[in-house]
Amino acid sequence: MLYKLLDLNQEAFGLKIPTPRNLRPYNQEQMQLFPPSVQSLIEADDLCMLVNDVVKTLDLSCLYKKVATEGNPAYHPAMMLKIYFYAYARGIFSSRRIAQALKENIAFIFLAAWQKPNFRTISDFRKNNLKELGLLFAQIVQLCRQLGMVKLGHIAIDGTKIKANASEASTYDRERIEKEIKRWLEKAEAIDQQEDALYGPDKTGDELPEDIRDPEKRIKKLKELKKQLDSGSSEKINKTDPDAVFMKTTNGIKTSYNAQAAVDAAHQVIVAADVTNDAADVEQLLPMVEQTEENTKEKVKECSADSGYSSGENIKAMLKREIDAYIPDREYQSWQRGKPVGDFDKESFVYDQRRDCYICVEGEELDFSHLQKRKKKEPLRIYRGKNCHACRFFGLCTNSKSGRSISRHPYEKELRQMRRKLDSESGKAIYGKRKYTVEPPFGHIKSIMGFTGFQLRGKQKVTGEFKLVSIAHNLRKIWLYLKASGSNLSEMSPAPGC
């Protein structure tokens, strides 16, 4: 009909639009005797072809054993993995957007072989296979190792804050919970009075519509939140995702998770990935080292991390494991960043091991005073001066009437050894690897892939999703590596099983 209207308009205005002769034939209604292969429409070195080949090398027995033997046939796990791996690698994280791409994007159509699972099926596959995604992540790390992309000569560990799938407005502290409970109790009381007036005092209310009984559910939920808040150490809790916590990010304080990654220096392959709701990194060093060794089946030889991972306990653990670690403490890092050190800094005091005291620049002793307890750690030894108020430097060295105090770490020896190692030329060069090893993958995940917030909720689920993100990152690394070397995966043997 539209074509006829256009023809009439041309006739009405006396328009004659000539058709150029030197054009390729163009006919949208032309039928083909043999329909083309979808694969023939895709470049051989396209990312989707790499994803297709990688999934063929994986042992999917961990997914196959979950397929139900009864009911409607399930979509093939290999197909579902391919579309998820490719979607995340292309920065498509929403199950609805993936479902739409299966109808419009030729690469998705090829990977799915024209099948079109709906968004709910796609979402459920991710949600129901979080543990398996972790196992498949380890297989892909092994694949990178077989390709020569993971050498484990040096790994760098770091964390980044990623926004939780939770509204800031849904965050509650104890005061707000109490106010909300009171408000909904009053509303529930008002509804009870209305029910008595409308239905009589002998009615239970069970037959009433759901929206009338809603206050009771809200009160129950708020009480559960209060119980969780009282049992933990946090001052606030999010109603949408109780596992997420407020963390300082580059965009301000947001409800987030702390995503951890260990990255191999050879080709920036993520060899270990995890998520914690602890904003501090210090407790994550050993778990990341252990996961790296488990995924690669090799021992970590050299490791770097920033000052957030520094503790005497961690340094001692690295020595015990015979890992050459490069981890500055916060005080040392402040000096390196140009923070001025005065004449009365701790380094200006000399420790006398025989007498167990510190000696200041004036020759006065600071004797042992007491132990300062620390949560889950060995206590600090505190030393304090006795005659500081009479010293000519009183007011410069300290303003305390009790005298200058100095804390001695139980692993002071190990911390000083680490500082000396970092101060050496070789130490500076090795620690310098950290910046261009672990930081680029986080930048790639957030800026190139566009992953700036989790789609799922709950610590266990977001951990599985970050494994999926790390798989997508590694797939892109494999893709670029093979393109640069002109190789392919055809000669690769299947990865170790689930």
C-alpha cells in the first residue's frame, strides 16, 4: 500500500526518478534455492567463532548431569554457555537484551543455531549454574595455560568495588528500622480496626485480600533485617540485597561488593576471581593465592599487591609458602608518595632488643607499657616515654602529657625486611609490574565491557556472576592472542573436567 501511495505522489507532482544503471541487483523478495549457512555470514576471526571453539574444548559434564530426564527437553547447555559467554564479552548483561539479540544479531543466531530461549529461561540458566560457572572458569584458566598465556612467573592481586543491584534508598540503620516498624504497626492497628468495623470481630482476616494484610509482611521483613543487623558488625543493611554493604568507590559511597582478582603478568589473564562484602582487602590475600594455585595446578612463585593487603601475618604466611612477595605497608607507601617524614617519626627511634625499649633522639628510653588488643590478630606492644613533658622537644615530638608512645608490631622484623626489599632496585622493578598487570583488567571490565554493576543479588550469586565476567575477559584475551599469533584452537585437547 505504501509503495502505491509513493507512486501516486510521483505521478501527482510529475516526478520521474531515474534509476542509475551501474548498480548491483537489489531485490528483497528474491528467493534462494539453497539457503546460506549462518556461519558463512560471519568472519572467521570474529569473537563469536572463538567463543564457539572454546566451549567445544570444555568438559560440560557438570552441566549435563543436571539435565532432567523427564518433562520438556532442555536447551543444550553448550548453546546456553555460548550465548552467555559471547554476551558478557560484548558487554550485554541483561537477560532481556540477550533474548532480543537472539532475534536480531547474526552472531547470536549462529551460536544459538536459530533457537530463541526467552529471557526467563536465559536468566534461570545463569542463576541455576553459579557453582558450575566457577568450575568452568578454572577450565578456561587451564586452557590459557595450555596456550602459553599463563606462565605464573608473577601474579598481581587487587580488588575493585562494584555496585550491588540494590537501591540506596532501601538501606536501613537501626533507628530507621525502629521507625518503620512503629509506622507499620500503627497502620496494621488501623487496618485491624477497619476490619472489625467492616467484617466483625470474629473474622480472622485470612480471607481478606493480600494488599490489606501487607503491613504484617512488611513488619516481619523489617524485624528480620533488624535481627541480621544485630547479629553482624555493620551499622546499616540493605533491604534489597542484605549481603551488600556501603563502600567507598570512585563515585562516592555506594552499596557495593569488593571484587577480587589475581592476574598473571604474561598476558593479563585473570587466574583467580572472588567477591567479598568486606571493604578491606587484607583478609583476601591468602584465599586468592590458594585459588590461583588450585586453578593453575602450579605453585605461585612471585606475587605483588598494594598496601591494602599488607599485614605482618600475611607477610609471614608468604615467607612460609616460599612466595617472593612484594607488599608495601601503608606507612611505607605514604613515604613513597612524598609524604614528609619529620625528625620525630617512629623511624627516628632506635629499638634496643636486649632491654626491650625504644631510645629517642635525646637518648631517653620509652619502656614497654601494655599490649593493645586487635581483632583476630596478635596484639601490638606499646612503649611510652616517662619524662617527655620535661623534654625540649615537647610539643613537637608529642603533645600528650602521658608521654610519647610507639607501637611495635609482632611482625616488625618481617615488615622491615619487606621495606628493604621494596627499596632495592630489583624490588622497585618487580613491584612496578603490579600496576600494569592487575589494574588494566579492571579498567577493561568496567570501561570496555561496561560491567559497572551486578545483575544478581546476594554474595553467592554475585560471586558466580563475577566468575562469568572474568571468563568473558579471558575469552577476549584468548581471542586477541590467537589473532596476533595466527593460531587457532583446533589442536587443543579438552580442558580438565568439572
